[in-house]
Amino acid sequence: MRLKPGNPMGRAMMITLFLQLIALGLAIPVLIKLAGVPTGLALATAGGTALLCLVAGGMFRTPLGYPLGWLAQLAGLALGLISGVMFVVGVIFTGVYVFAFVLGKKIDNSTGSVVDNR
């Protein structure tokens, strides 16, 4: 479940991970104060998922980056188990991530190779 090197949608997927990291970091105090989630649980789950997004985004150009990115999406969806609103956040980010992947696969299949326009 990888895209070819140089595919522009790979960068979009990486950016999605970093935006998800920010959203999850901001969700920690919301989970604690508004949803009543215990501090340790909020830090372990949302903080751990945010850390996973950071590691996956940082390693995205290595063979381990894509599997970690998909794992981060699953973890983001699983946060809905501690607070229902997190299902919405998880679905939004997973949807953007999957959409970028599907578009990237279409690019891979239609062109055979992607030219990097940096």
C-alpha cells in the first residue's frame, strides 16, 4: 500500500499526517476538560496517536513510513472509542488520507512514472 517514489500524492499523504498531528495535540485538552476523559488516558491515546503521526510523517520516504501512516489512521479512528467526537475527526483525516492514496494510485497507473517538478 505504497505509491511510487516522486508521486505528488505521497507528499499530500505526509502533509495529512502532520495536520492530523496538530489536530490530535489540540484534542488532548478537549478530551480532558470537555469530554471528561482521564488525563493519563487522553495523553496515552491521543498523544500516542499524535506521536505515531509524527514518526510516520518523518519516515514517509522510507519503506516503514507508509505502514506507519496507515496504522496512524487506524489509531485515529480508534480514538472514537474513548470519545464519540473523535470518530468524526478520525473519519475526516482517514478520508483525506485514503483519497490522496487513491488519486496517487490513479497517477501511478496512468503515467507509469511520475516526473518530480521540484
